[in-house]
Amino acid sequence: MKISVYGAGNQNLYVNKLNLPKNYGGEPPYGGSRMAMEFAEAGHDVILSEPNKNILTEEMWKKVEESGVKVVSDDIEAAKHGEICIFFTPFGKRTIEIAKNILPHLPENGIIANTCTISPVVLYTALEVQLRTKRKDVGISSMHPAAVPGTPQHNHYVISGISTDGKHYATEEQIKKCVELAESANKKAYVVPADVSSTVADMGSLVTAVALAGVLDYYSVGIDIMGAPEKMIEQQIIMTLQTMASLVETSGVKGLLKAINPELIVRSASSMHLRKEQKDLDEALNILNNLNEKLLRESQNAAVNPTTLVAAQALVKEIRTLIGGAAANGAIKRSMKKLFTD
């Protein structure tokens, strides 16, 4: 395959600030440059587009080129080459600018694949007009490493498939091509809904893991020990997660802390410690009992802004029923965009 990778990766961050060689292992270069190297070593025709030569040392650039990667500074040249264009690009508007710039030049049935700096949903939304008119053939997916490429932890890719609402951002063939690319580099390919990919692959996966453990603990305790109805348990899970998410949305983490009162949570959650195996709850209670004093003081002065607590999916149904048509779809699309971007 012909592959183009955009962005070599910030080696100053990886090597000097995060000290990946010591803390995680592997050796530089890390990031997009390492992805390009691994694809080239797997036998693909790879271009790495990086305008900032200072982002890697001369020794690192030598490793990249010796692996068989062609290095260019022209994004358009890379676009014309790549069947799959992978964005290891900066957070924010710059990634969207690059995508808009290269879109007209992609080969037929080309694929733009995000990594960690933008959601595929946001990327599609930014390019939607062109994707629905002049470039209907281009697909949007992901080649999300869900770890830093070049570290031992990077043994997989998260690839975006059909979204949870049934929307196709790429064809089955385009998704299959991404899977084949991942597997050719000896990585496990996980195909997940496009609108779920950021939740399971981005840095916020820490929150996903902790929250999911709590959900499953409560579900298990509720069913096996308390004998509570499944519907009741799931409703309380929805209420809890929706309340916390809504408070963070309106008032930030400090506002959330002020509203829910960690001391009270410790007292009430302790009563749900019903079996020895609840290690997740033990750790959660320990963390909440030993919160950073500065954060606690700041949370006391935080504002809890007006927050309307609703069931999000129920609200979507109401909007579609009561308003309907383009107005409803527009409101839902704008709200969806706010979920995936700031």
C-alpha cells in the first residue's frame, strides 16, 4: 500500500519531558515517525510529511530514512501519494486546515485516518460539504495507536467503523484496508464505532476504564447480591454518569467536586461495599479520602453553574418527535459537535 503519515511527533515531549525511554521503553523516534518506519519495514511505500526538521535530531532522521521512508515537507505531495493518509498532527484547527488542504488531491477512494489529536466525527463534520459533493469517494476512519508508537505498549490500532447511530464515514472496503495495514505491522486491529473511538483510545480512556469498572461492579453487586431489577440498576448508572458529565460540562471538575461533595460520596459509597472482591471501590474510597488539599480548597470557591439534568438519548427522541426535519437534525448535529470538540 501507499501510505502517507503527517507529523513526525514531538520528540522533545517524548524524550525530554515524558522520558519515554526510561519510563516506558523503546527508543526514539516515537510518534508519527515511528509509525511511518514500521509501515515501511512491513513493506509499504511510505511518505512522512513534516515541515519542521528540528522536531527530530539528525540521528533520528537518519533512522527514519534508513527504514525506507521518504521524507517530504510538502503536504500536497504526500496527499497525491497516499491511499491512506494518517494524521499524527497537532491538536486543534491546524489538523482541520491540513485535511481541507489535501482533500482535493487524494487518490480516488483515499482514506484520511485520525490518530489522537482529533475525533473522526469532528474531522468528518469539518469536511462534510466536500465529502458529500466533490469527494464522495474519500473515507474518514482512524489509525489510532492508543499508546505512543515506539513504546512496547503500542501493539494495537483503533480503527473507526460505522458509528453508533448507523452513519458510515468510510466504506467497508476502506475500513478493511486500515485493518490490513495495522495487521501488516504486527499490530492487533480493533474496529469500534467512529463516535466511540476517542473514548476508548484517547487519553481520556483512563476515565473510561475507571468508570467502566465502577459500572460493572455496581451491576454485579446489584444483580448478584441485592437481587435488584436490571432496569433499575441501569437507570441509576445512567443517572450517575449523566449527572457527573453534565456538571463537568457546565461547571468544570472543580464545580463537580463542589456539587457532589467527596466526603459525602465516601460515606454513602462505603455502604455499597458488600463483598471482598470490590478492589475498585477500595481504591476509589482511598483516593477520595486523600484528595489534594489545594484542589479541595479551590473546589469550595468554584461556581456550580445552572445545569439541566436530562437523559440525553430521551431528549434526542423528543427533539426529533416535536421538531423533526432539518431543524431537529441541525440541533442534534451542533450538540454532537460540542461533545467531540471544545
